[in-house]
Amino acid sequence: MIMSAQTHLVHQFDEDLDELKHLLYSMGDLVTEQINNATKAFRTGDIDLAQSVKDRDAAINALEVSTDRCATLLIAKHQPTATDLRFVFGIAKMATDFERMGDQARNIARASRDDIPEELIEALAKTNIVESTIKTVNLAMLALKNLSETAAVNTLRSDGDVDSAFRDGIKVVTVYLKEHPDDVEKALACLDLLKAYERLGDHATNIAEHVIFILDGEDIRHLRLDALPENLTKLS
């Protein structure tokens, strides 16, 4: 009977953990879709698609609440330890990052091509910040769903490209503002757009760091890439 009860508890924990993972994966998939749709809406001027992104942000917020509640109940019910506990805490933290990524997708959807001169849009496109950001987000999702340290480390590396593109974008806006000193509002609108993509990269990096913590117990927050533990720097 004791073994039977233990087996039941283990089975119940696995079911509850699967439910928690399902909530987080659903949240991540929705956020990724929102980012893609927000980007498309801005590039094409699709007002209806932009409004859809803004409307669906509430669904992301609701998923965050459900994920937090599920994580809290799982801890209270099963009192997990070691890797399982890191996993539950990591999921709760990743849910927060996904919610904030949803906010940034909404900010991108709010941007209007009418607010940013075509000259700036074309110059920013050459920085590849959109492509670099989406690549970084996709790598973070791969790291999460596969619990892959390799994908997690590659996420960190890819975010370096986002940061580089962001700096290039700042230079573009600065040059534009010097040439068009009366277009401050348009320059600020462009900076807001740049910042939204840069923040998406930062949150994707946070998710990758949580994955590494879940797997290794290594807290690599605030570490530079060249200061990562040796077992991580060898991954590619």
C-alpha cells in the first residue's frame, strides 16, 4: 500500500507538472505569434491585424495568472525539491517574461508607419533588428520546449546581435535627428520601436537563463558570455 500511494503521488505530480508546462508553452506560442503579427502589421500598415494583437494581449495576461496559480498550487500540494523545484520556480519566472514580451508586441502593434518617415524605416531595416530579435525569441522557445542547454546558450549569443542592431539603430536615429531637428516626435516613435525589439531580446535571454538554471542549477544572470562556466561555453 505504501508503494502504491507513493506511485500515485508521483503520477499526480507528473500530471500537475504537465499541466503547468502546457500553460507556459501555450503562453510562449501565443507570444511568438503576437510578435510575428505585430511586426507584419507594422510593415504592411494592417490596422485590423494591429488591433487583433492589442486585443489578444489580455489572453496572455490571463495565461500568466493561470500559470502562477498552477505553480503555487503545485508547490503547496507536492513540495517538490531539487530539479523539480527549480523547474516550477523557473516556469513562474518565465511566465512573467512572456507577459512582458506580450506587452512589447502590443507596443509594436501600436506603432504606425505614419509616425515614422520612410527614410528611417528603410535605414532601420538594414540593421536587421527585427530578424535578429525573432531568431533570438525562436531559440529561447526551442531551449524551453526541449530543455536544451545548447539552444539556451545560442539564445544568449543571438541576443548579442540584437544589441548590436539596437546600437546601430540608435546611430541611425541620431543622424536623422541632426538632419531633421524638427522631427523629434518621429524620432522618438522610432526609438520606441527599436526599444521594443531590444527588450524582446532581453526577455528571451532571461528565458534561456532560466532554462540553464533549471538544468544545472547555475545562476548565470549578469554574467558576460566570456564569463560563462566552461561546460556552457563549449556548447554550440
